[in-house]
Amino acid sequence: MTPDRPPGGLDDLAIVGPTAAGKSALAMGLTRLVSTAEIMSVDSMCVYRGMDIGTAKPTAADRAEVPHHLLDMLDPHEDCSVAWFRDRAEEVRAATVGPMLLVGGTGLYHRAVVDRLAIPGRYPAVAAELDTLSTAELRSRLESTDPVAASRIDGGNRRRLLRALEVTIGSGRRFSDSGPGLGAYAPVPVVQVGLAIERADLGRRIEQRLADQMDSGFLAEVERIEAHVDGWSRTSERALGYRHLLDHVRHGRPIEDCLRSALIDTRRFALRQQKWFGRDPRIRWFDADSPTLVDSVFDWWVSSSDIRRATSGVVDSLDDSGSFT
């Protein structure tokens, strides 16, 4: 076993990749090499209490072995925002001495934490009014009010179109004025690695994991939250698997149909994750099935941390001037 490095001797390490690729297992393997390391979940749904099975939340045994952060922070009826999550991540990091493993596949949350993005405000009344428009109408309106932002956003991405218009109208400033956009990848004091996996293998993992989740009581978990007086928030209700099983619980859709839809949507989500993280040139990719994965990532983590420290002065001076778009 490789001996521990002293606290401060390693940069934080972000582990990204598609769902079911093995990010959590890799993180646990690395903490057994570096006993001072702790784990921060970077997952928009693992923040919810009671949403354990469907989110593949770390096991009780893993959480007892290694400190885990940003799990079970909210009740399902509470909304979670990127800005709220980034602020909680900053608080955790400030209170931690050893290196932090940032583990998760929620792309925007990952960028908010790693790049310390400045998040524009929320304007609920504006957003509610805009939500009555079709996606095509949102696109047309953004093209007329902020063509730069419109050029950066996929025309079918309703959520991002709505958000850009919400900020532009609510703040009186164009959304694109917030910064260079998510296409800019500045140096950061975080080593980033990704898990690469063949599509067919990933599909099999996703299918097996859903089967295991159903055997472990996933449906009962959904029914329990649905029966609670406070219910769900707009955020938690959209979670993969949960929204599909809610179709069965609320409307009686056959469970087989719900599971089939869940698999299709999860595979599509995994592909989007691969494309999102694949655009970031700062991420070093490793074979998720490699028998030497933990040692290979550890070696890269150590060497990358040493190189950055040898050339420190620029990256270490990064402040909160990153911008969210």
C-alpha cells in the first residue's frame, strides 16, 4: 500500500463520469491509500434525505469508514439550487484539512464547485411567466434579447433557455454578460479524472443496478415519500427512476413500462454526461474496468499535485471571479 501523503500534499481530486461507471468505488479505494482524504458528493439528488436507494447513495458502511459530505442535507420537498450547493461545498472545504474527493456526475454542480462559479440570482415570478411559453418561443425571445447566450445554448434545452431569459429579464443585464460561459476551462487547483467505459458495458451496468435497486425496495422508498404530507419539490420529483416510479404510484402505469422508460432515460442521461465531461480538456480519462484503476489514478493524482506545486503562483491565486452561464 502506498503510504499517506501529509495533509496539504495533495490537491483535491474530482472524479467524474457517467452514472454507474464506478466513481464511488474508486473514491473509496483512494481513501484507503490516503487516510486523510474525505469524500464530497457532487450529486444534485444525493442531498435529499430518504432518497437513498434510487440515488445509489454511499452505503452506511462506507460512510462509517470515511467522512462523506453533502449527503442528506434537505428534505425531498425542499428545492436545491446550484448556488445553494456551491455555497455548502465552499463551507465544507473551508472546514476540512486533508484532500477532498469530489465525486459525482451532476455536470453543472461539478463546474460550480471546481470552478467556483458566480451564480446569478433567481427571479421566480419572471421564471413562472416564461414557463408558459413554448420552447421555440423561449428560443426566439432569447435570440432577440441576448443573441450571444442563445448561440451558446442548444435550441432544445428548455431549462437553460428559460434560465438565461429569467436572468436577462429579471436582472436587466444580458445573461451572456455574466462571463465567458461554460465553454471556458480555466486552470484550477483540482486534479480531475474521468471514468471511461464502453457504451454496451455501461448499459448493462445501468440495467443491473436498477434491478438491484428494485430488489432493495426502491418502489417502497418512492411510495413512502409520496405518502409524506410535504411530498416532493420540483427538483427531487425530476430524479431519474423516481419520476418513473411515480407514474406507477400516481397513475397506475404498469411497473414494467415504468422501468423500461427509466432504463431508456438513464442511458440517455449517461450519454449526456459523457458528452458534458468529454468537452473539458482538464480531465484525464481512465478505463473504468482496469484492474489497476485505483493505483493508476493515485499515481496521476500525486504527480499532477506535485507539478502544480512546482509551478504554483498562478492557479493558487484563483479567487471567486469565475462566472456561471
